[in-house]
Amino acid sequence: MKAHLFTDADNTLWDTDRVFAAAQLDMLRQIERLTGRNAPQDEDQGLAFLRDLDQKIAATHPDHLRYPAALLAQGLSMVLQGRDVEETVALISGPEVRPDDLFESAQSRFLEAIQRLPALRTGVREGLIAISKAGVPVTIVTEEKTERCRRFVSGHGLEHLIGEVVSVRKTSQAYLDLKRGVGSARCFMVGDQVDRDILAAAAAGFSTFYFPGGFAPYWNADLDMGEAKRIDRYDAIVPDILAETRRPFPPLK
């Protein structure tokens, strides 16, 4: 049988979370200096302090986790100065809010920092090589910009292992469209986010692999991953995919 692998990129192929965590902590410390107020100094507690606000902004913003960095900088300044997180999110989500030039440097440093090449996650290169040798096409499905994803693919020398990069809002309909595009091939999806990578793909008939990363938003905490296979390294997907390629085609009726 034919098979086609679809894969998430951020926190699945490469460790985006580590890059973002460093950039977010740097922004937090800069906003502390600008406001004269302090968040928890322990790195884990400081990151938790920031990400509580980060996720609540993302939960209400139309761009979800890709909302503008200016909102995080503005929100951090408000929370550090004593405002409640929910009140802060409501204020910075309003149409009258304008970016404060005071935080322009912090925003610029953050945006520059998150462009750094993240390290590959365990087993990614080995898994993609094995799948490529078996003749299974690989498509990246991301909600990020295609150009950024392609740059990371190139930075890791994976161009010969990755076919298409598709940037799309991950919904069940989007996965159905992807599935139709590969005809009769059995579709596999691997990712780190239960809602967008696993449940949406499974609803479209994909076989799914859950590869948890360093970041899991609170809205995914209680979701059941269904029949997805949980893996602890990327190349653990290889046996299942290769087994599919060795299955005989069903007889013609």
C-alpha cells in the first residue's frame, strides 16, 4: 500500500520551545528593568509567570499563539505593575490599544531571538532518512509561515527528505483536503499538539502519532488523544509506516 507522512514542524521536528523560552525570559527581564517591577527570579517560575499571560492572550486572539509580540510586552508591563491577568488581556485586546514605544527594544530583541535555528528533536533525522529510503513522501503541515519553515529545513540540511511545506490553519477540513490530495495513500500525522495535530487529523481519517514536546497549552491539558500512538522519539513512527508500505493492495472488484 502507499503511505504519505504529514508532520508538524515546531516542537515536533525541532525544539522551538527552547528557543521561545529563552526569548520570552529575555523579554521578561527587559520589561522588569523598564518598569522597575520584578517577576519571580527563578527561571522556571519566571517562565510560568509569563506563560500564564501568554496563553490567555493566545486563547482570545484570532492569530492564537502567533499573536503580535507587542501585546505580550504591553501585557507584561501591566501585570508587573499590579493589574490582574484577565483584566490585562481584556485591555490589550481592545481596538483602542496602541503599542508603547517604550517596549520597542524588547519586542525587537524577542523577534530576532525567535529566528534562531532550533535544535532537531531526538530521532528526527534518523526517522526521515528511513522513511525517505522507503519511498514515502513527507509533507510538513504548519501554521507558521512557509518561508520560516523552509529556512529551518534548509538550516538542518533536510531538503532532500522533505517534499512540500503547507501553511494552513489546522482544522479537520484542512486535513480532509490534504488527504484528498494524495489519493488512495494511507495518511499519517505526527505532532505535539493534541487539538491541532492529533484530534483534527484523526477526525479526517489519519493515523496519528503524539510526540509531546516541552510546551503544552492549558487548553490541551484534559484532552483525550484518542487512538493516537504516543512516542518518545521521532523515529518510533518508522515501523508502523514501513509496515503499511509492505501491505498488499486490496484486489480490484
